[in-house]
Amino acid sequence: MSTTGRLPKVLQRLTEVAIAVTILAAVVVLLVTALADVPLDAPVEFTPDEDTYSLSSDAWGSGTILEAVGTARFTERSASLVALWAAAVLTYAVSAITLLVLLRRILQSISAGTPFVEANAKRIRAIGILIPVFGLLIQALHWATALVTMDTVAAEGLHIRASLSPNLTYLFIGLVIIALGEVFRYGSQLQADVDLTV
Amino acid sequence: MAITVHLDWLLFDRRMTVAELSKRVGITPANLSNLKNGKAKAVRFSTLEAICRELQCQPGDLLSHTNTPEPPN
């Protein structure tokens, strides 16, 4: 029985393309990082010396920059930075592929006309758990990068800061998806009842 | 389940097969087998009516209740 439109099939194909592109991009980036002497970008947070960077505006008055989030480009790379870079690429790739594979399986079952099954409830719950977990992992890598660079980088008038502030957006998105998974679990129970009604 | 379905006995008595009854009632043989084997969770009144009509019986001939305690979940 298939009462669904073409959209799930189109989305399924898109997730397959996205999985292939992610794998290819991760392999290319890792190879280029390992083999070529390319500059590496690292996310960092800066705290400038007091009164180092001032702001002035005719409309709003004047002040100083207290902290800034940005990117540091290392043209001469250390082994620890290359390792952190590779770990970041792998984390991004594994996160994206895992979520895309789960999404593809959900879309497959929707295309087959059987969306309300226990397996989909489990997949949706897994997505809801993995999004904040992967978000935290990526933030931990940013933190580790800042920790490594903090001790070694000298920048005039700037202090590089390592901070691990949990991103509550990922947690909120995860909770919403877990709630959706519970709706699917209830839906799968209703579907089982309907299937066994003669 | 404390509800027992006597479809197999009724079919035997009427010399009728599951396939024939399913065709007359208008439900799939798989669904009728679920009912016969006690796997069904619910029966629609329309299905019950059609089975009673074709087998010329009462709902009480098809279903009975036994007072066996439900196993704990």
C-alpha cells in the first residue's frame, strides 16, 4: 500500500546524494590536509586588551570591544593542530552521515507506505539524542582547539580564550525531535491495532 | 486472550474454506486467518455482520468468553 506522494522519494534521493557528497568531501579534505601543506583555519575566541579596540558611532556613542569570536588561519601548521583539524572533519562527517542515514531510512519507510512503525520511532528518538551529542562534540573540539592555540599563539593586544559554553539550541531541537519520536511511537501502536482489526 | 473465536469449528460445520468465506465476506484471507487464530485485536461490526450472514449464525456462536486470568505484562 503506497498512498504517499513523490516528495518522500525525492527527499530520499537528496539524502543519498548528500551522503555521497559528505563522504567525498570528508575524504578530499582529509587527504588535502594530510598530503598538502595548506593553511588551516581554527575557530577561536579573543579577549582584547582593555581599550585596545575602540568603537565610535555618531548615533550610539563610543566604547571598546570586550570579546570577539573568529577564525585564526595558521599558515605554518603544528602536528597537534592537524590532528585536531582531522578530528573536527571526521566528527562533522560522521555526524552528518549518521543523521542522513537515519533520515533516509525514515523516508524509505514513508515511501513504502509504512511510516508508523516502531523502528521509525526509534530512529527519530536516535536523531533527537544524536543532535545535541554531536553539537556538544563539535563544541568540545572548538574548545580543544582554543586550548591548544591559547598556550602557543602570541597575538598583540589579544588574549585567546578557551570557553565551553553549551549550545542550548541543539538541546532544544533534540528535545522537540524526541517528543516527535514519542508521537511516532504512539502512532505505531495505533497502526498495529488497525492492522489487527478485521 | 479471554475471548475465543470459534471460526474454525463453524467453517468445518458449514463445509466452507477460509478462502471461500473471505471472498464472500470481502476481507483478505490473511485477515480472516488472524481472526481464526486469535491474533486479531478487534472485529468491526460490519465484518461480524457479514460473517454471521454467510455462516448463518449468531455472534455468540462465533465468540465466547472464558474466565481465565490475563497474564501479567
